[in-house]
Amino acid sequence: MRQEDLPEIRQLPLFRAMAHENFEALMEKSYAQNFPAGLELIRQGDPADFLHVVLEGSVELFASWSDRDCTMAVVHPVSTFILAACIKDAPYLMSARTLERSRLILVPSGDLRQVFRGDPDFAVSVINELAACYRTMVRNAKSLKLRNSRERVASYLLRQSRLAGDVVSYILPVEKRLLASYLGMTPENLSRTLRMLEKDGVKIDGMRVIITDRAKLTALVQPDLLIDGPDPDAASAGIGLPMIGGIPRSPGTRRRQA
Amino acid sequence: MRQEDLPEIRQLPLFRAMAHENFEALMEKSYAQNFPAGLELIRQGDPADFLHVVLEGSVELFASWSDRDCTMAVVHPVSTFILAACIKDAPYLMSARTLERSRLILVPSGDLRQVFRGDPDFAVSVINELAACYRTMVRNAKSLKLRNSRERVASYLLRQSRLAGDVVSYILPVEKRLLASYLGMTPENLSRTLRMLEKDGVKIDGMRVIITDRAKLTALVQPDLLIDGPDPDAASAGIGLPMIGGIPRSPGTRRRQA
DNA sequence: CGAGCGGTTGAGGCATGTCAAGAGTTGTGG
DNA sequence: CCACAACTCTTGACATGCCTCAACCGCTCG
């Protein structure tokens, strides 16, 4: 654990309000560690031993079943993930792997539970974090069930623009292959859909997204606060929900890469 | 508020551990009320004024966007719903309507928040409840993204049998139209799929389900603890997750019935 | 330089949605 | 108590969204 990491963690919504001595104690039991790209940090079904905090890099949360798997979310700094499993002391429902070289902090879940039993302020923080995670997941489910793939792609592109400050142009934060899985579709279909959307006010050039006609795109998307956020809390916190990636559906899965 | 309702509420996971005086105080501020079938209790986007507890009857949680809507869950007694919105004091993300004549308790969300700030045991209960809700939602999302419609139907049928105690035969707890929306498909498609499944070890006669070849059906479903439960807590609690109904996808929505 | 991988594009097929019609059931009002 | 209306469920015919497979390009990295 490097001392210079502590202030950043301390200011996370999850750790901001707790008593100083509890924070100190929790951090003392925790480990900071660097991981190379592509490392599987967590396998679904494993016991939840540690709450994970991403300090640098990025982590993909994904789920597997039968011979398929799909991206559920991508976690960016500084956020936590798999809070729910730690709280319930239950098996992870999702796996996690680093997308790039990343630096994480691992907080033992037993100590975590002990602290929130004794620190009301921390308990409130945990509750708020979890509620934000839950709501983000509900939004994802709504998007999956209520929108078709073209609408999901368009709303994603528009939302990213908004999150970046209503910019006209930005760079996709994840590779398209992963984005496709998050959005519940195949890479081929995403590619075609991005092409089709050029007549609807957004152009894609490689990894760069350019909003060419925001009004037109907005009309197509019909953005809905109850699906597309905000909930600024969820953006910063979440079981992994700066929420870039998301949720593919039945096909939209990919063959598991052994 | 009828006095005879209190013991049942008191034994809910959410209210079981809290201090007696806090429970009393909370119930004093709450209202119990009967509602006819088909009444819209909550409209998505409304401010979260009350935590709802279903004492009798059943309540559908559904989501709407554009001119579509879909069933997200069905809540049976004795369970609570929309806990997350109450905690965050944020707008409801889902709407709710009674499926039959129902008796509910409404707990003012402001009082709720106040109590869990002052009662650590209650705070822990809320955290556990929320974590269970979150995990249930993750399971739903996984099922939607990793399984096709036939697999979702088959796993649903098998799971209901298990929940009823591995019975060979049982009655569907909700109408098929709603089940279809929960599972992310159209009623027509569900009807056809149920027919097709007769060769896979399960027969449907009206509302009755008969497992004719459990081994065969199980082989088809490949049940997975990380999707199909248990998590017995989630069954009793949840933002409404005795989890009968569930989640339809893009089509799988239905035209909104004005 | 060549293997590997992400991305794109095209051809083709299957799963699933849409539309339409009819039987059975339930609830309501005359 | 019956008749009609409304609704669910089912089935068939048809349309289409999305997936699959395959080929190819371009980039990255060993």
C-alpha cells in the first residue's frame, strides 16, 4: 500500500464519510497490487474474499454460461466493484479481468463487513453505493428489454458525448468488440449498425465518434432520464459502473475464448 | 394499520433485526391500505415517497419507454419493493400496478432513511436486502444476455419446480402474457416455445406445468447456481424478487396499452 | 516479416417479431 | 340468467432483425 494512494481512495463516495480510524484500520488490512493486461482477477463462483478498487487501468466484468460469455461492465478509476458479493459473503456472480496494466486495492471483505457494522456513516455510504449499483443495473435491463440494437447503440453514443460534457467528438473508451458484447450484439452487427447511423447524425471514424447532427440523433434516441442516467453517483461509484460497457443478450454473447 | 399485520412485517428480513422502538416508530408513520386489481400504484419517474410492502395479493413492476413497456418483476407477499429509490431519495425507475386485489403497507421513505441512520442493525438489514436485490438483477441480466428464449423458458419452468420443492407438477403463478414479457419475448413466441419443449421433458396444460422427464429437461437447461439462484434471501426479499416474472428484451416488449 | 487480432463487409439462414384470425374464458350489464 | 364485450391464448403465414460463416484489410507486436 503506497501512502500516496490513500487520499484518492479516501475521497471515494464509499470511503469519504467513515471515521478516520476505521479508514486507517481498513487500509492497513488491504493490499495494493499491480496487474498485467489480460489477467483474470476474479472467476465467477469464487468466494468473495476482497472488495476491489481500481486505482489505475481498467477492468472488465463479464459473465459466462455454457460455452458463451458476455461483457457486463467496464470499471475505470477510481471505482470499486463486486461490493454486493462481499457484503453478502456470497460467490461472485461475474468474473473480472484487466483490460490493460492496472493497479488495484484489495480490501478483505471480512474486515469490510466488520467496519460497516460499527461505523454508521460508512454503512450509509455502502447503502448509497449499492443502491446506485442496483439502479444502474435496472437501467441496463430496461435498455436491453425496451430498445432494439440500433437504439441501444445510438443512445450509448449520445450518452458518452454527454458524459464528456456534450462534446461534438470523442474517442470510444473501449474497443468495439467489447462494446458490442456490452450492448448485447455481435461485433459484425455493431459495425453495420454504426455505418447505418451515419444518416442519423453520428459518424464513426475508427475509434473517434463525431456527432454531426445532435438534434437528429437525439430525436432518434429519445433519451430518457430513467434509462440513460444521470444518477451522477452511479457514474463515480458502482459495482463497476462508470458504466461503459454493458449488457449483451442471448446472441450478443460470444463463444468463450478458451 | 391493523395490529395483526405487524408480526408478519416484523419478521421480514428487512425489519427483523431492528430495535423494537424503531420498528414501532416506523410503523406508526406508515399506512396500510387495500387496492383493487389493476391499479397503478407507482409511475416511473415519480419521487420515491414510500417504501412498499406487499401483505396480500401481488404487484407487477414494469418499465416503459417510447411506446413500449415490459414486465421487470412480480412481487408476492410478504416482500418489499422499490427500496433503492427510497434510499437514494431518487425517482422510481419502474412503475408498479396491482395484479389482483392487494393489501400494502406504505412506509414513508424519509422516516426510513432516518431510522437506518440511527439503527445499525437495521442498516445492516437494508444493506443485505439491497445486495440481494442487486444480485437478483445481475442474474436476470445474465440470463437475458447468455441464453436464448427457449433456454430462458426451460430454465424458468425448472426453477419454479425447484422452488416449489422439486414437484413434478405445479400451476404457473402468473399469466402467460406477463411471463412472456418477463422472459423477454412475445406471447406468441412463448406459446410456440412451450409447445416445442414438450419433446424436452416438460408438458404444459393450460396453467399447469408437468415435468415429464426431469433429467432431459435439466440437461437442456444446464442450471447454473450463478444464474438460477438460490440466494434464498433474494427469494424472500428483493426489490420485488420472489422473482416470478422477470425480463423481456427489445422485442419482448409489448405495445403500451394506453 | 508473418502471425494474430480487431474491424469491416457480404451472403445466407434462423430465430423471433408482426399481423391476422379464431377458440375459450371471464366479467359485466341488461 | 343470458348475451355481449374484452381479454388471453393459440395457431398460421409472413416479414425481418440479428446471427453465422467466410473472406479480407490493416494494424500491432514479437
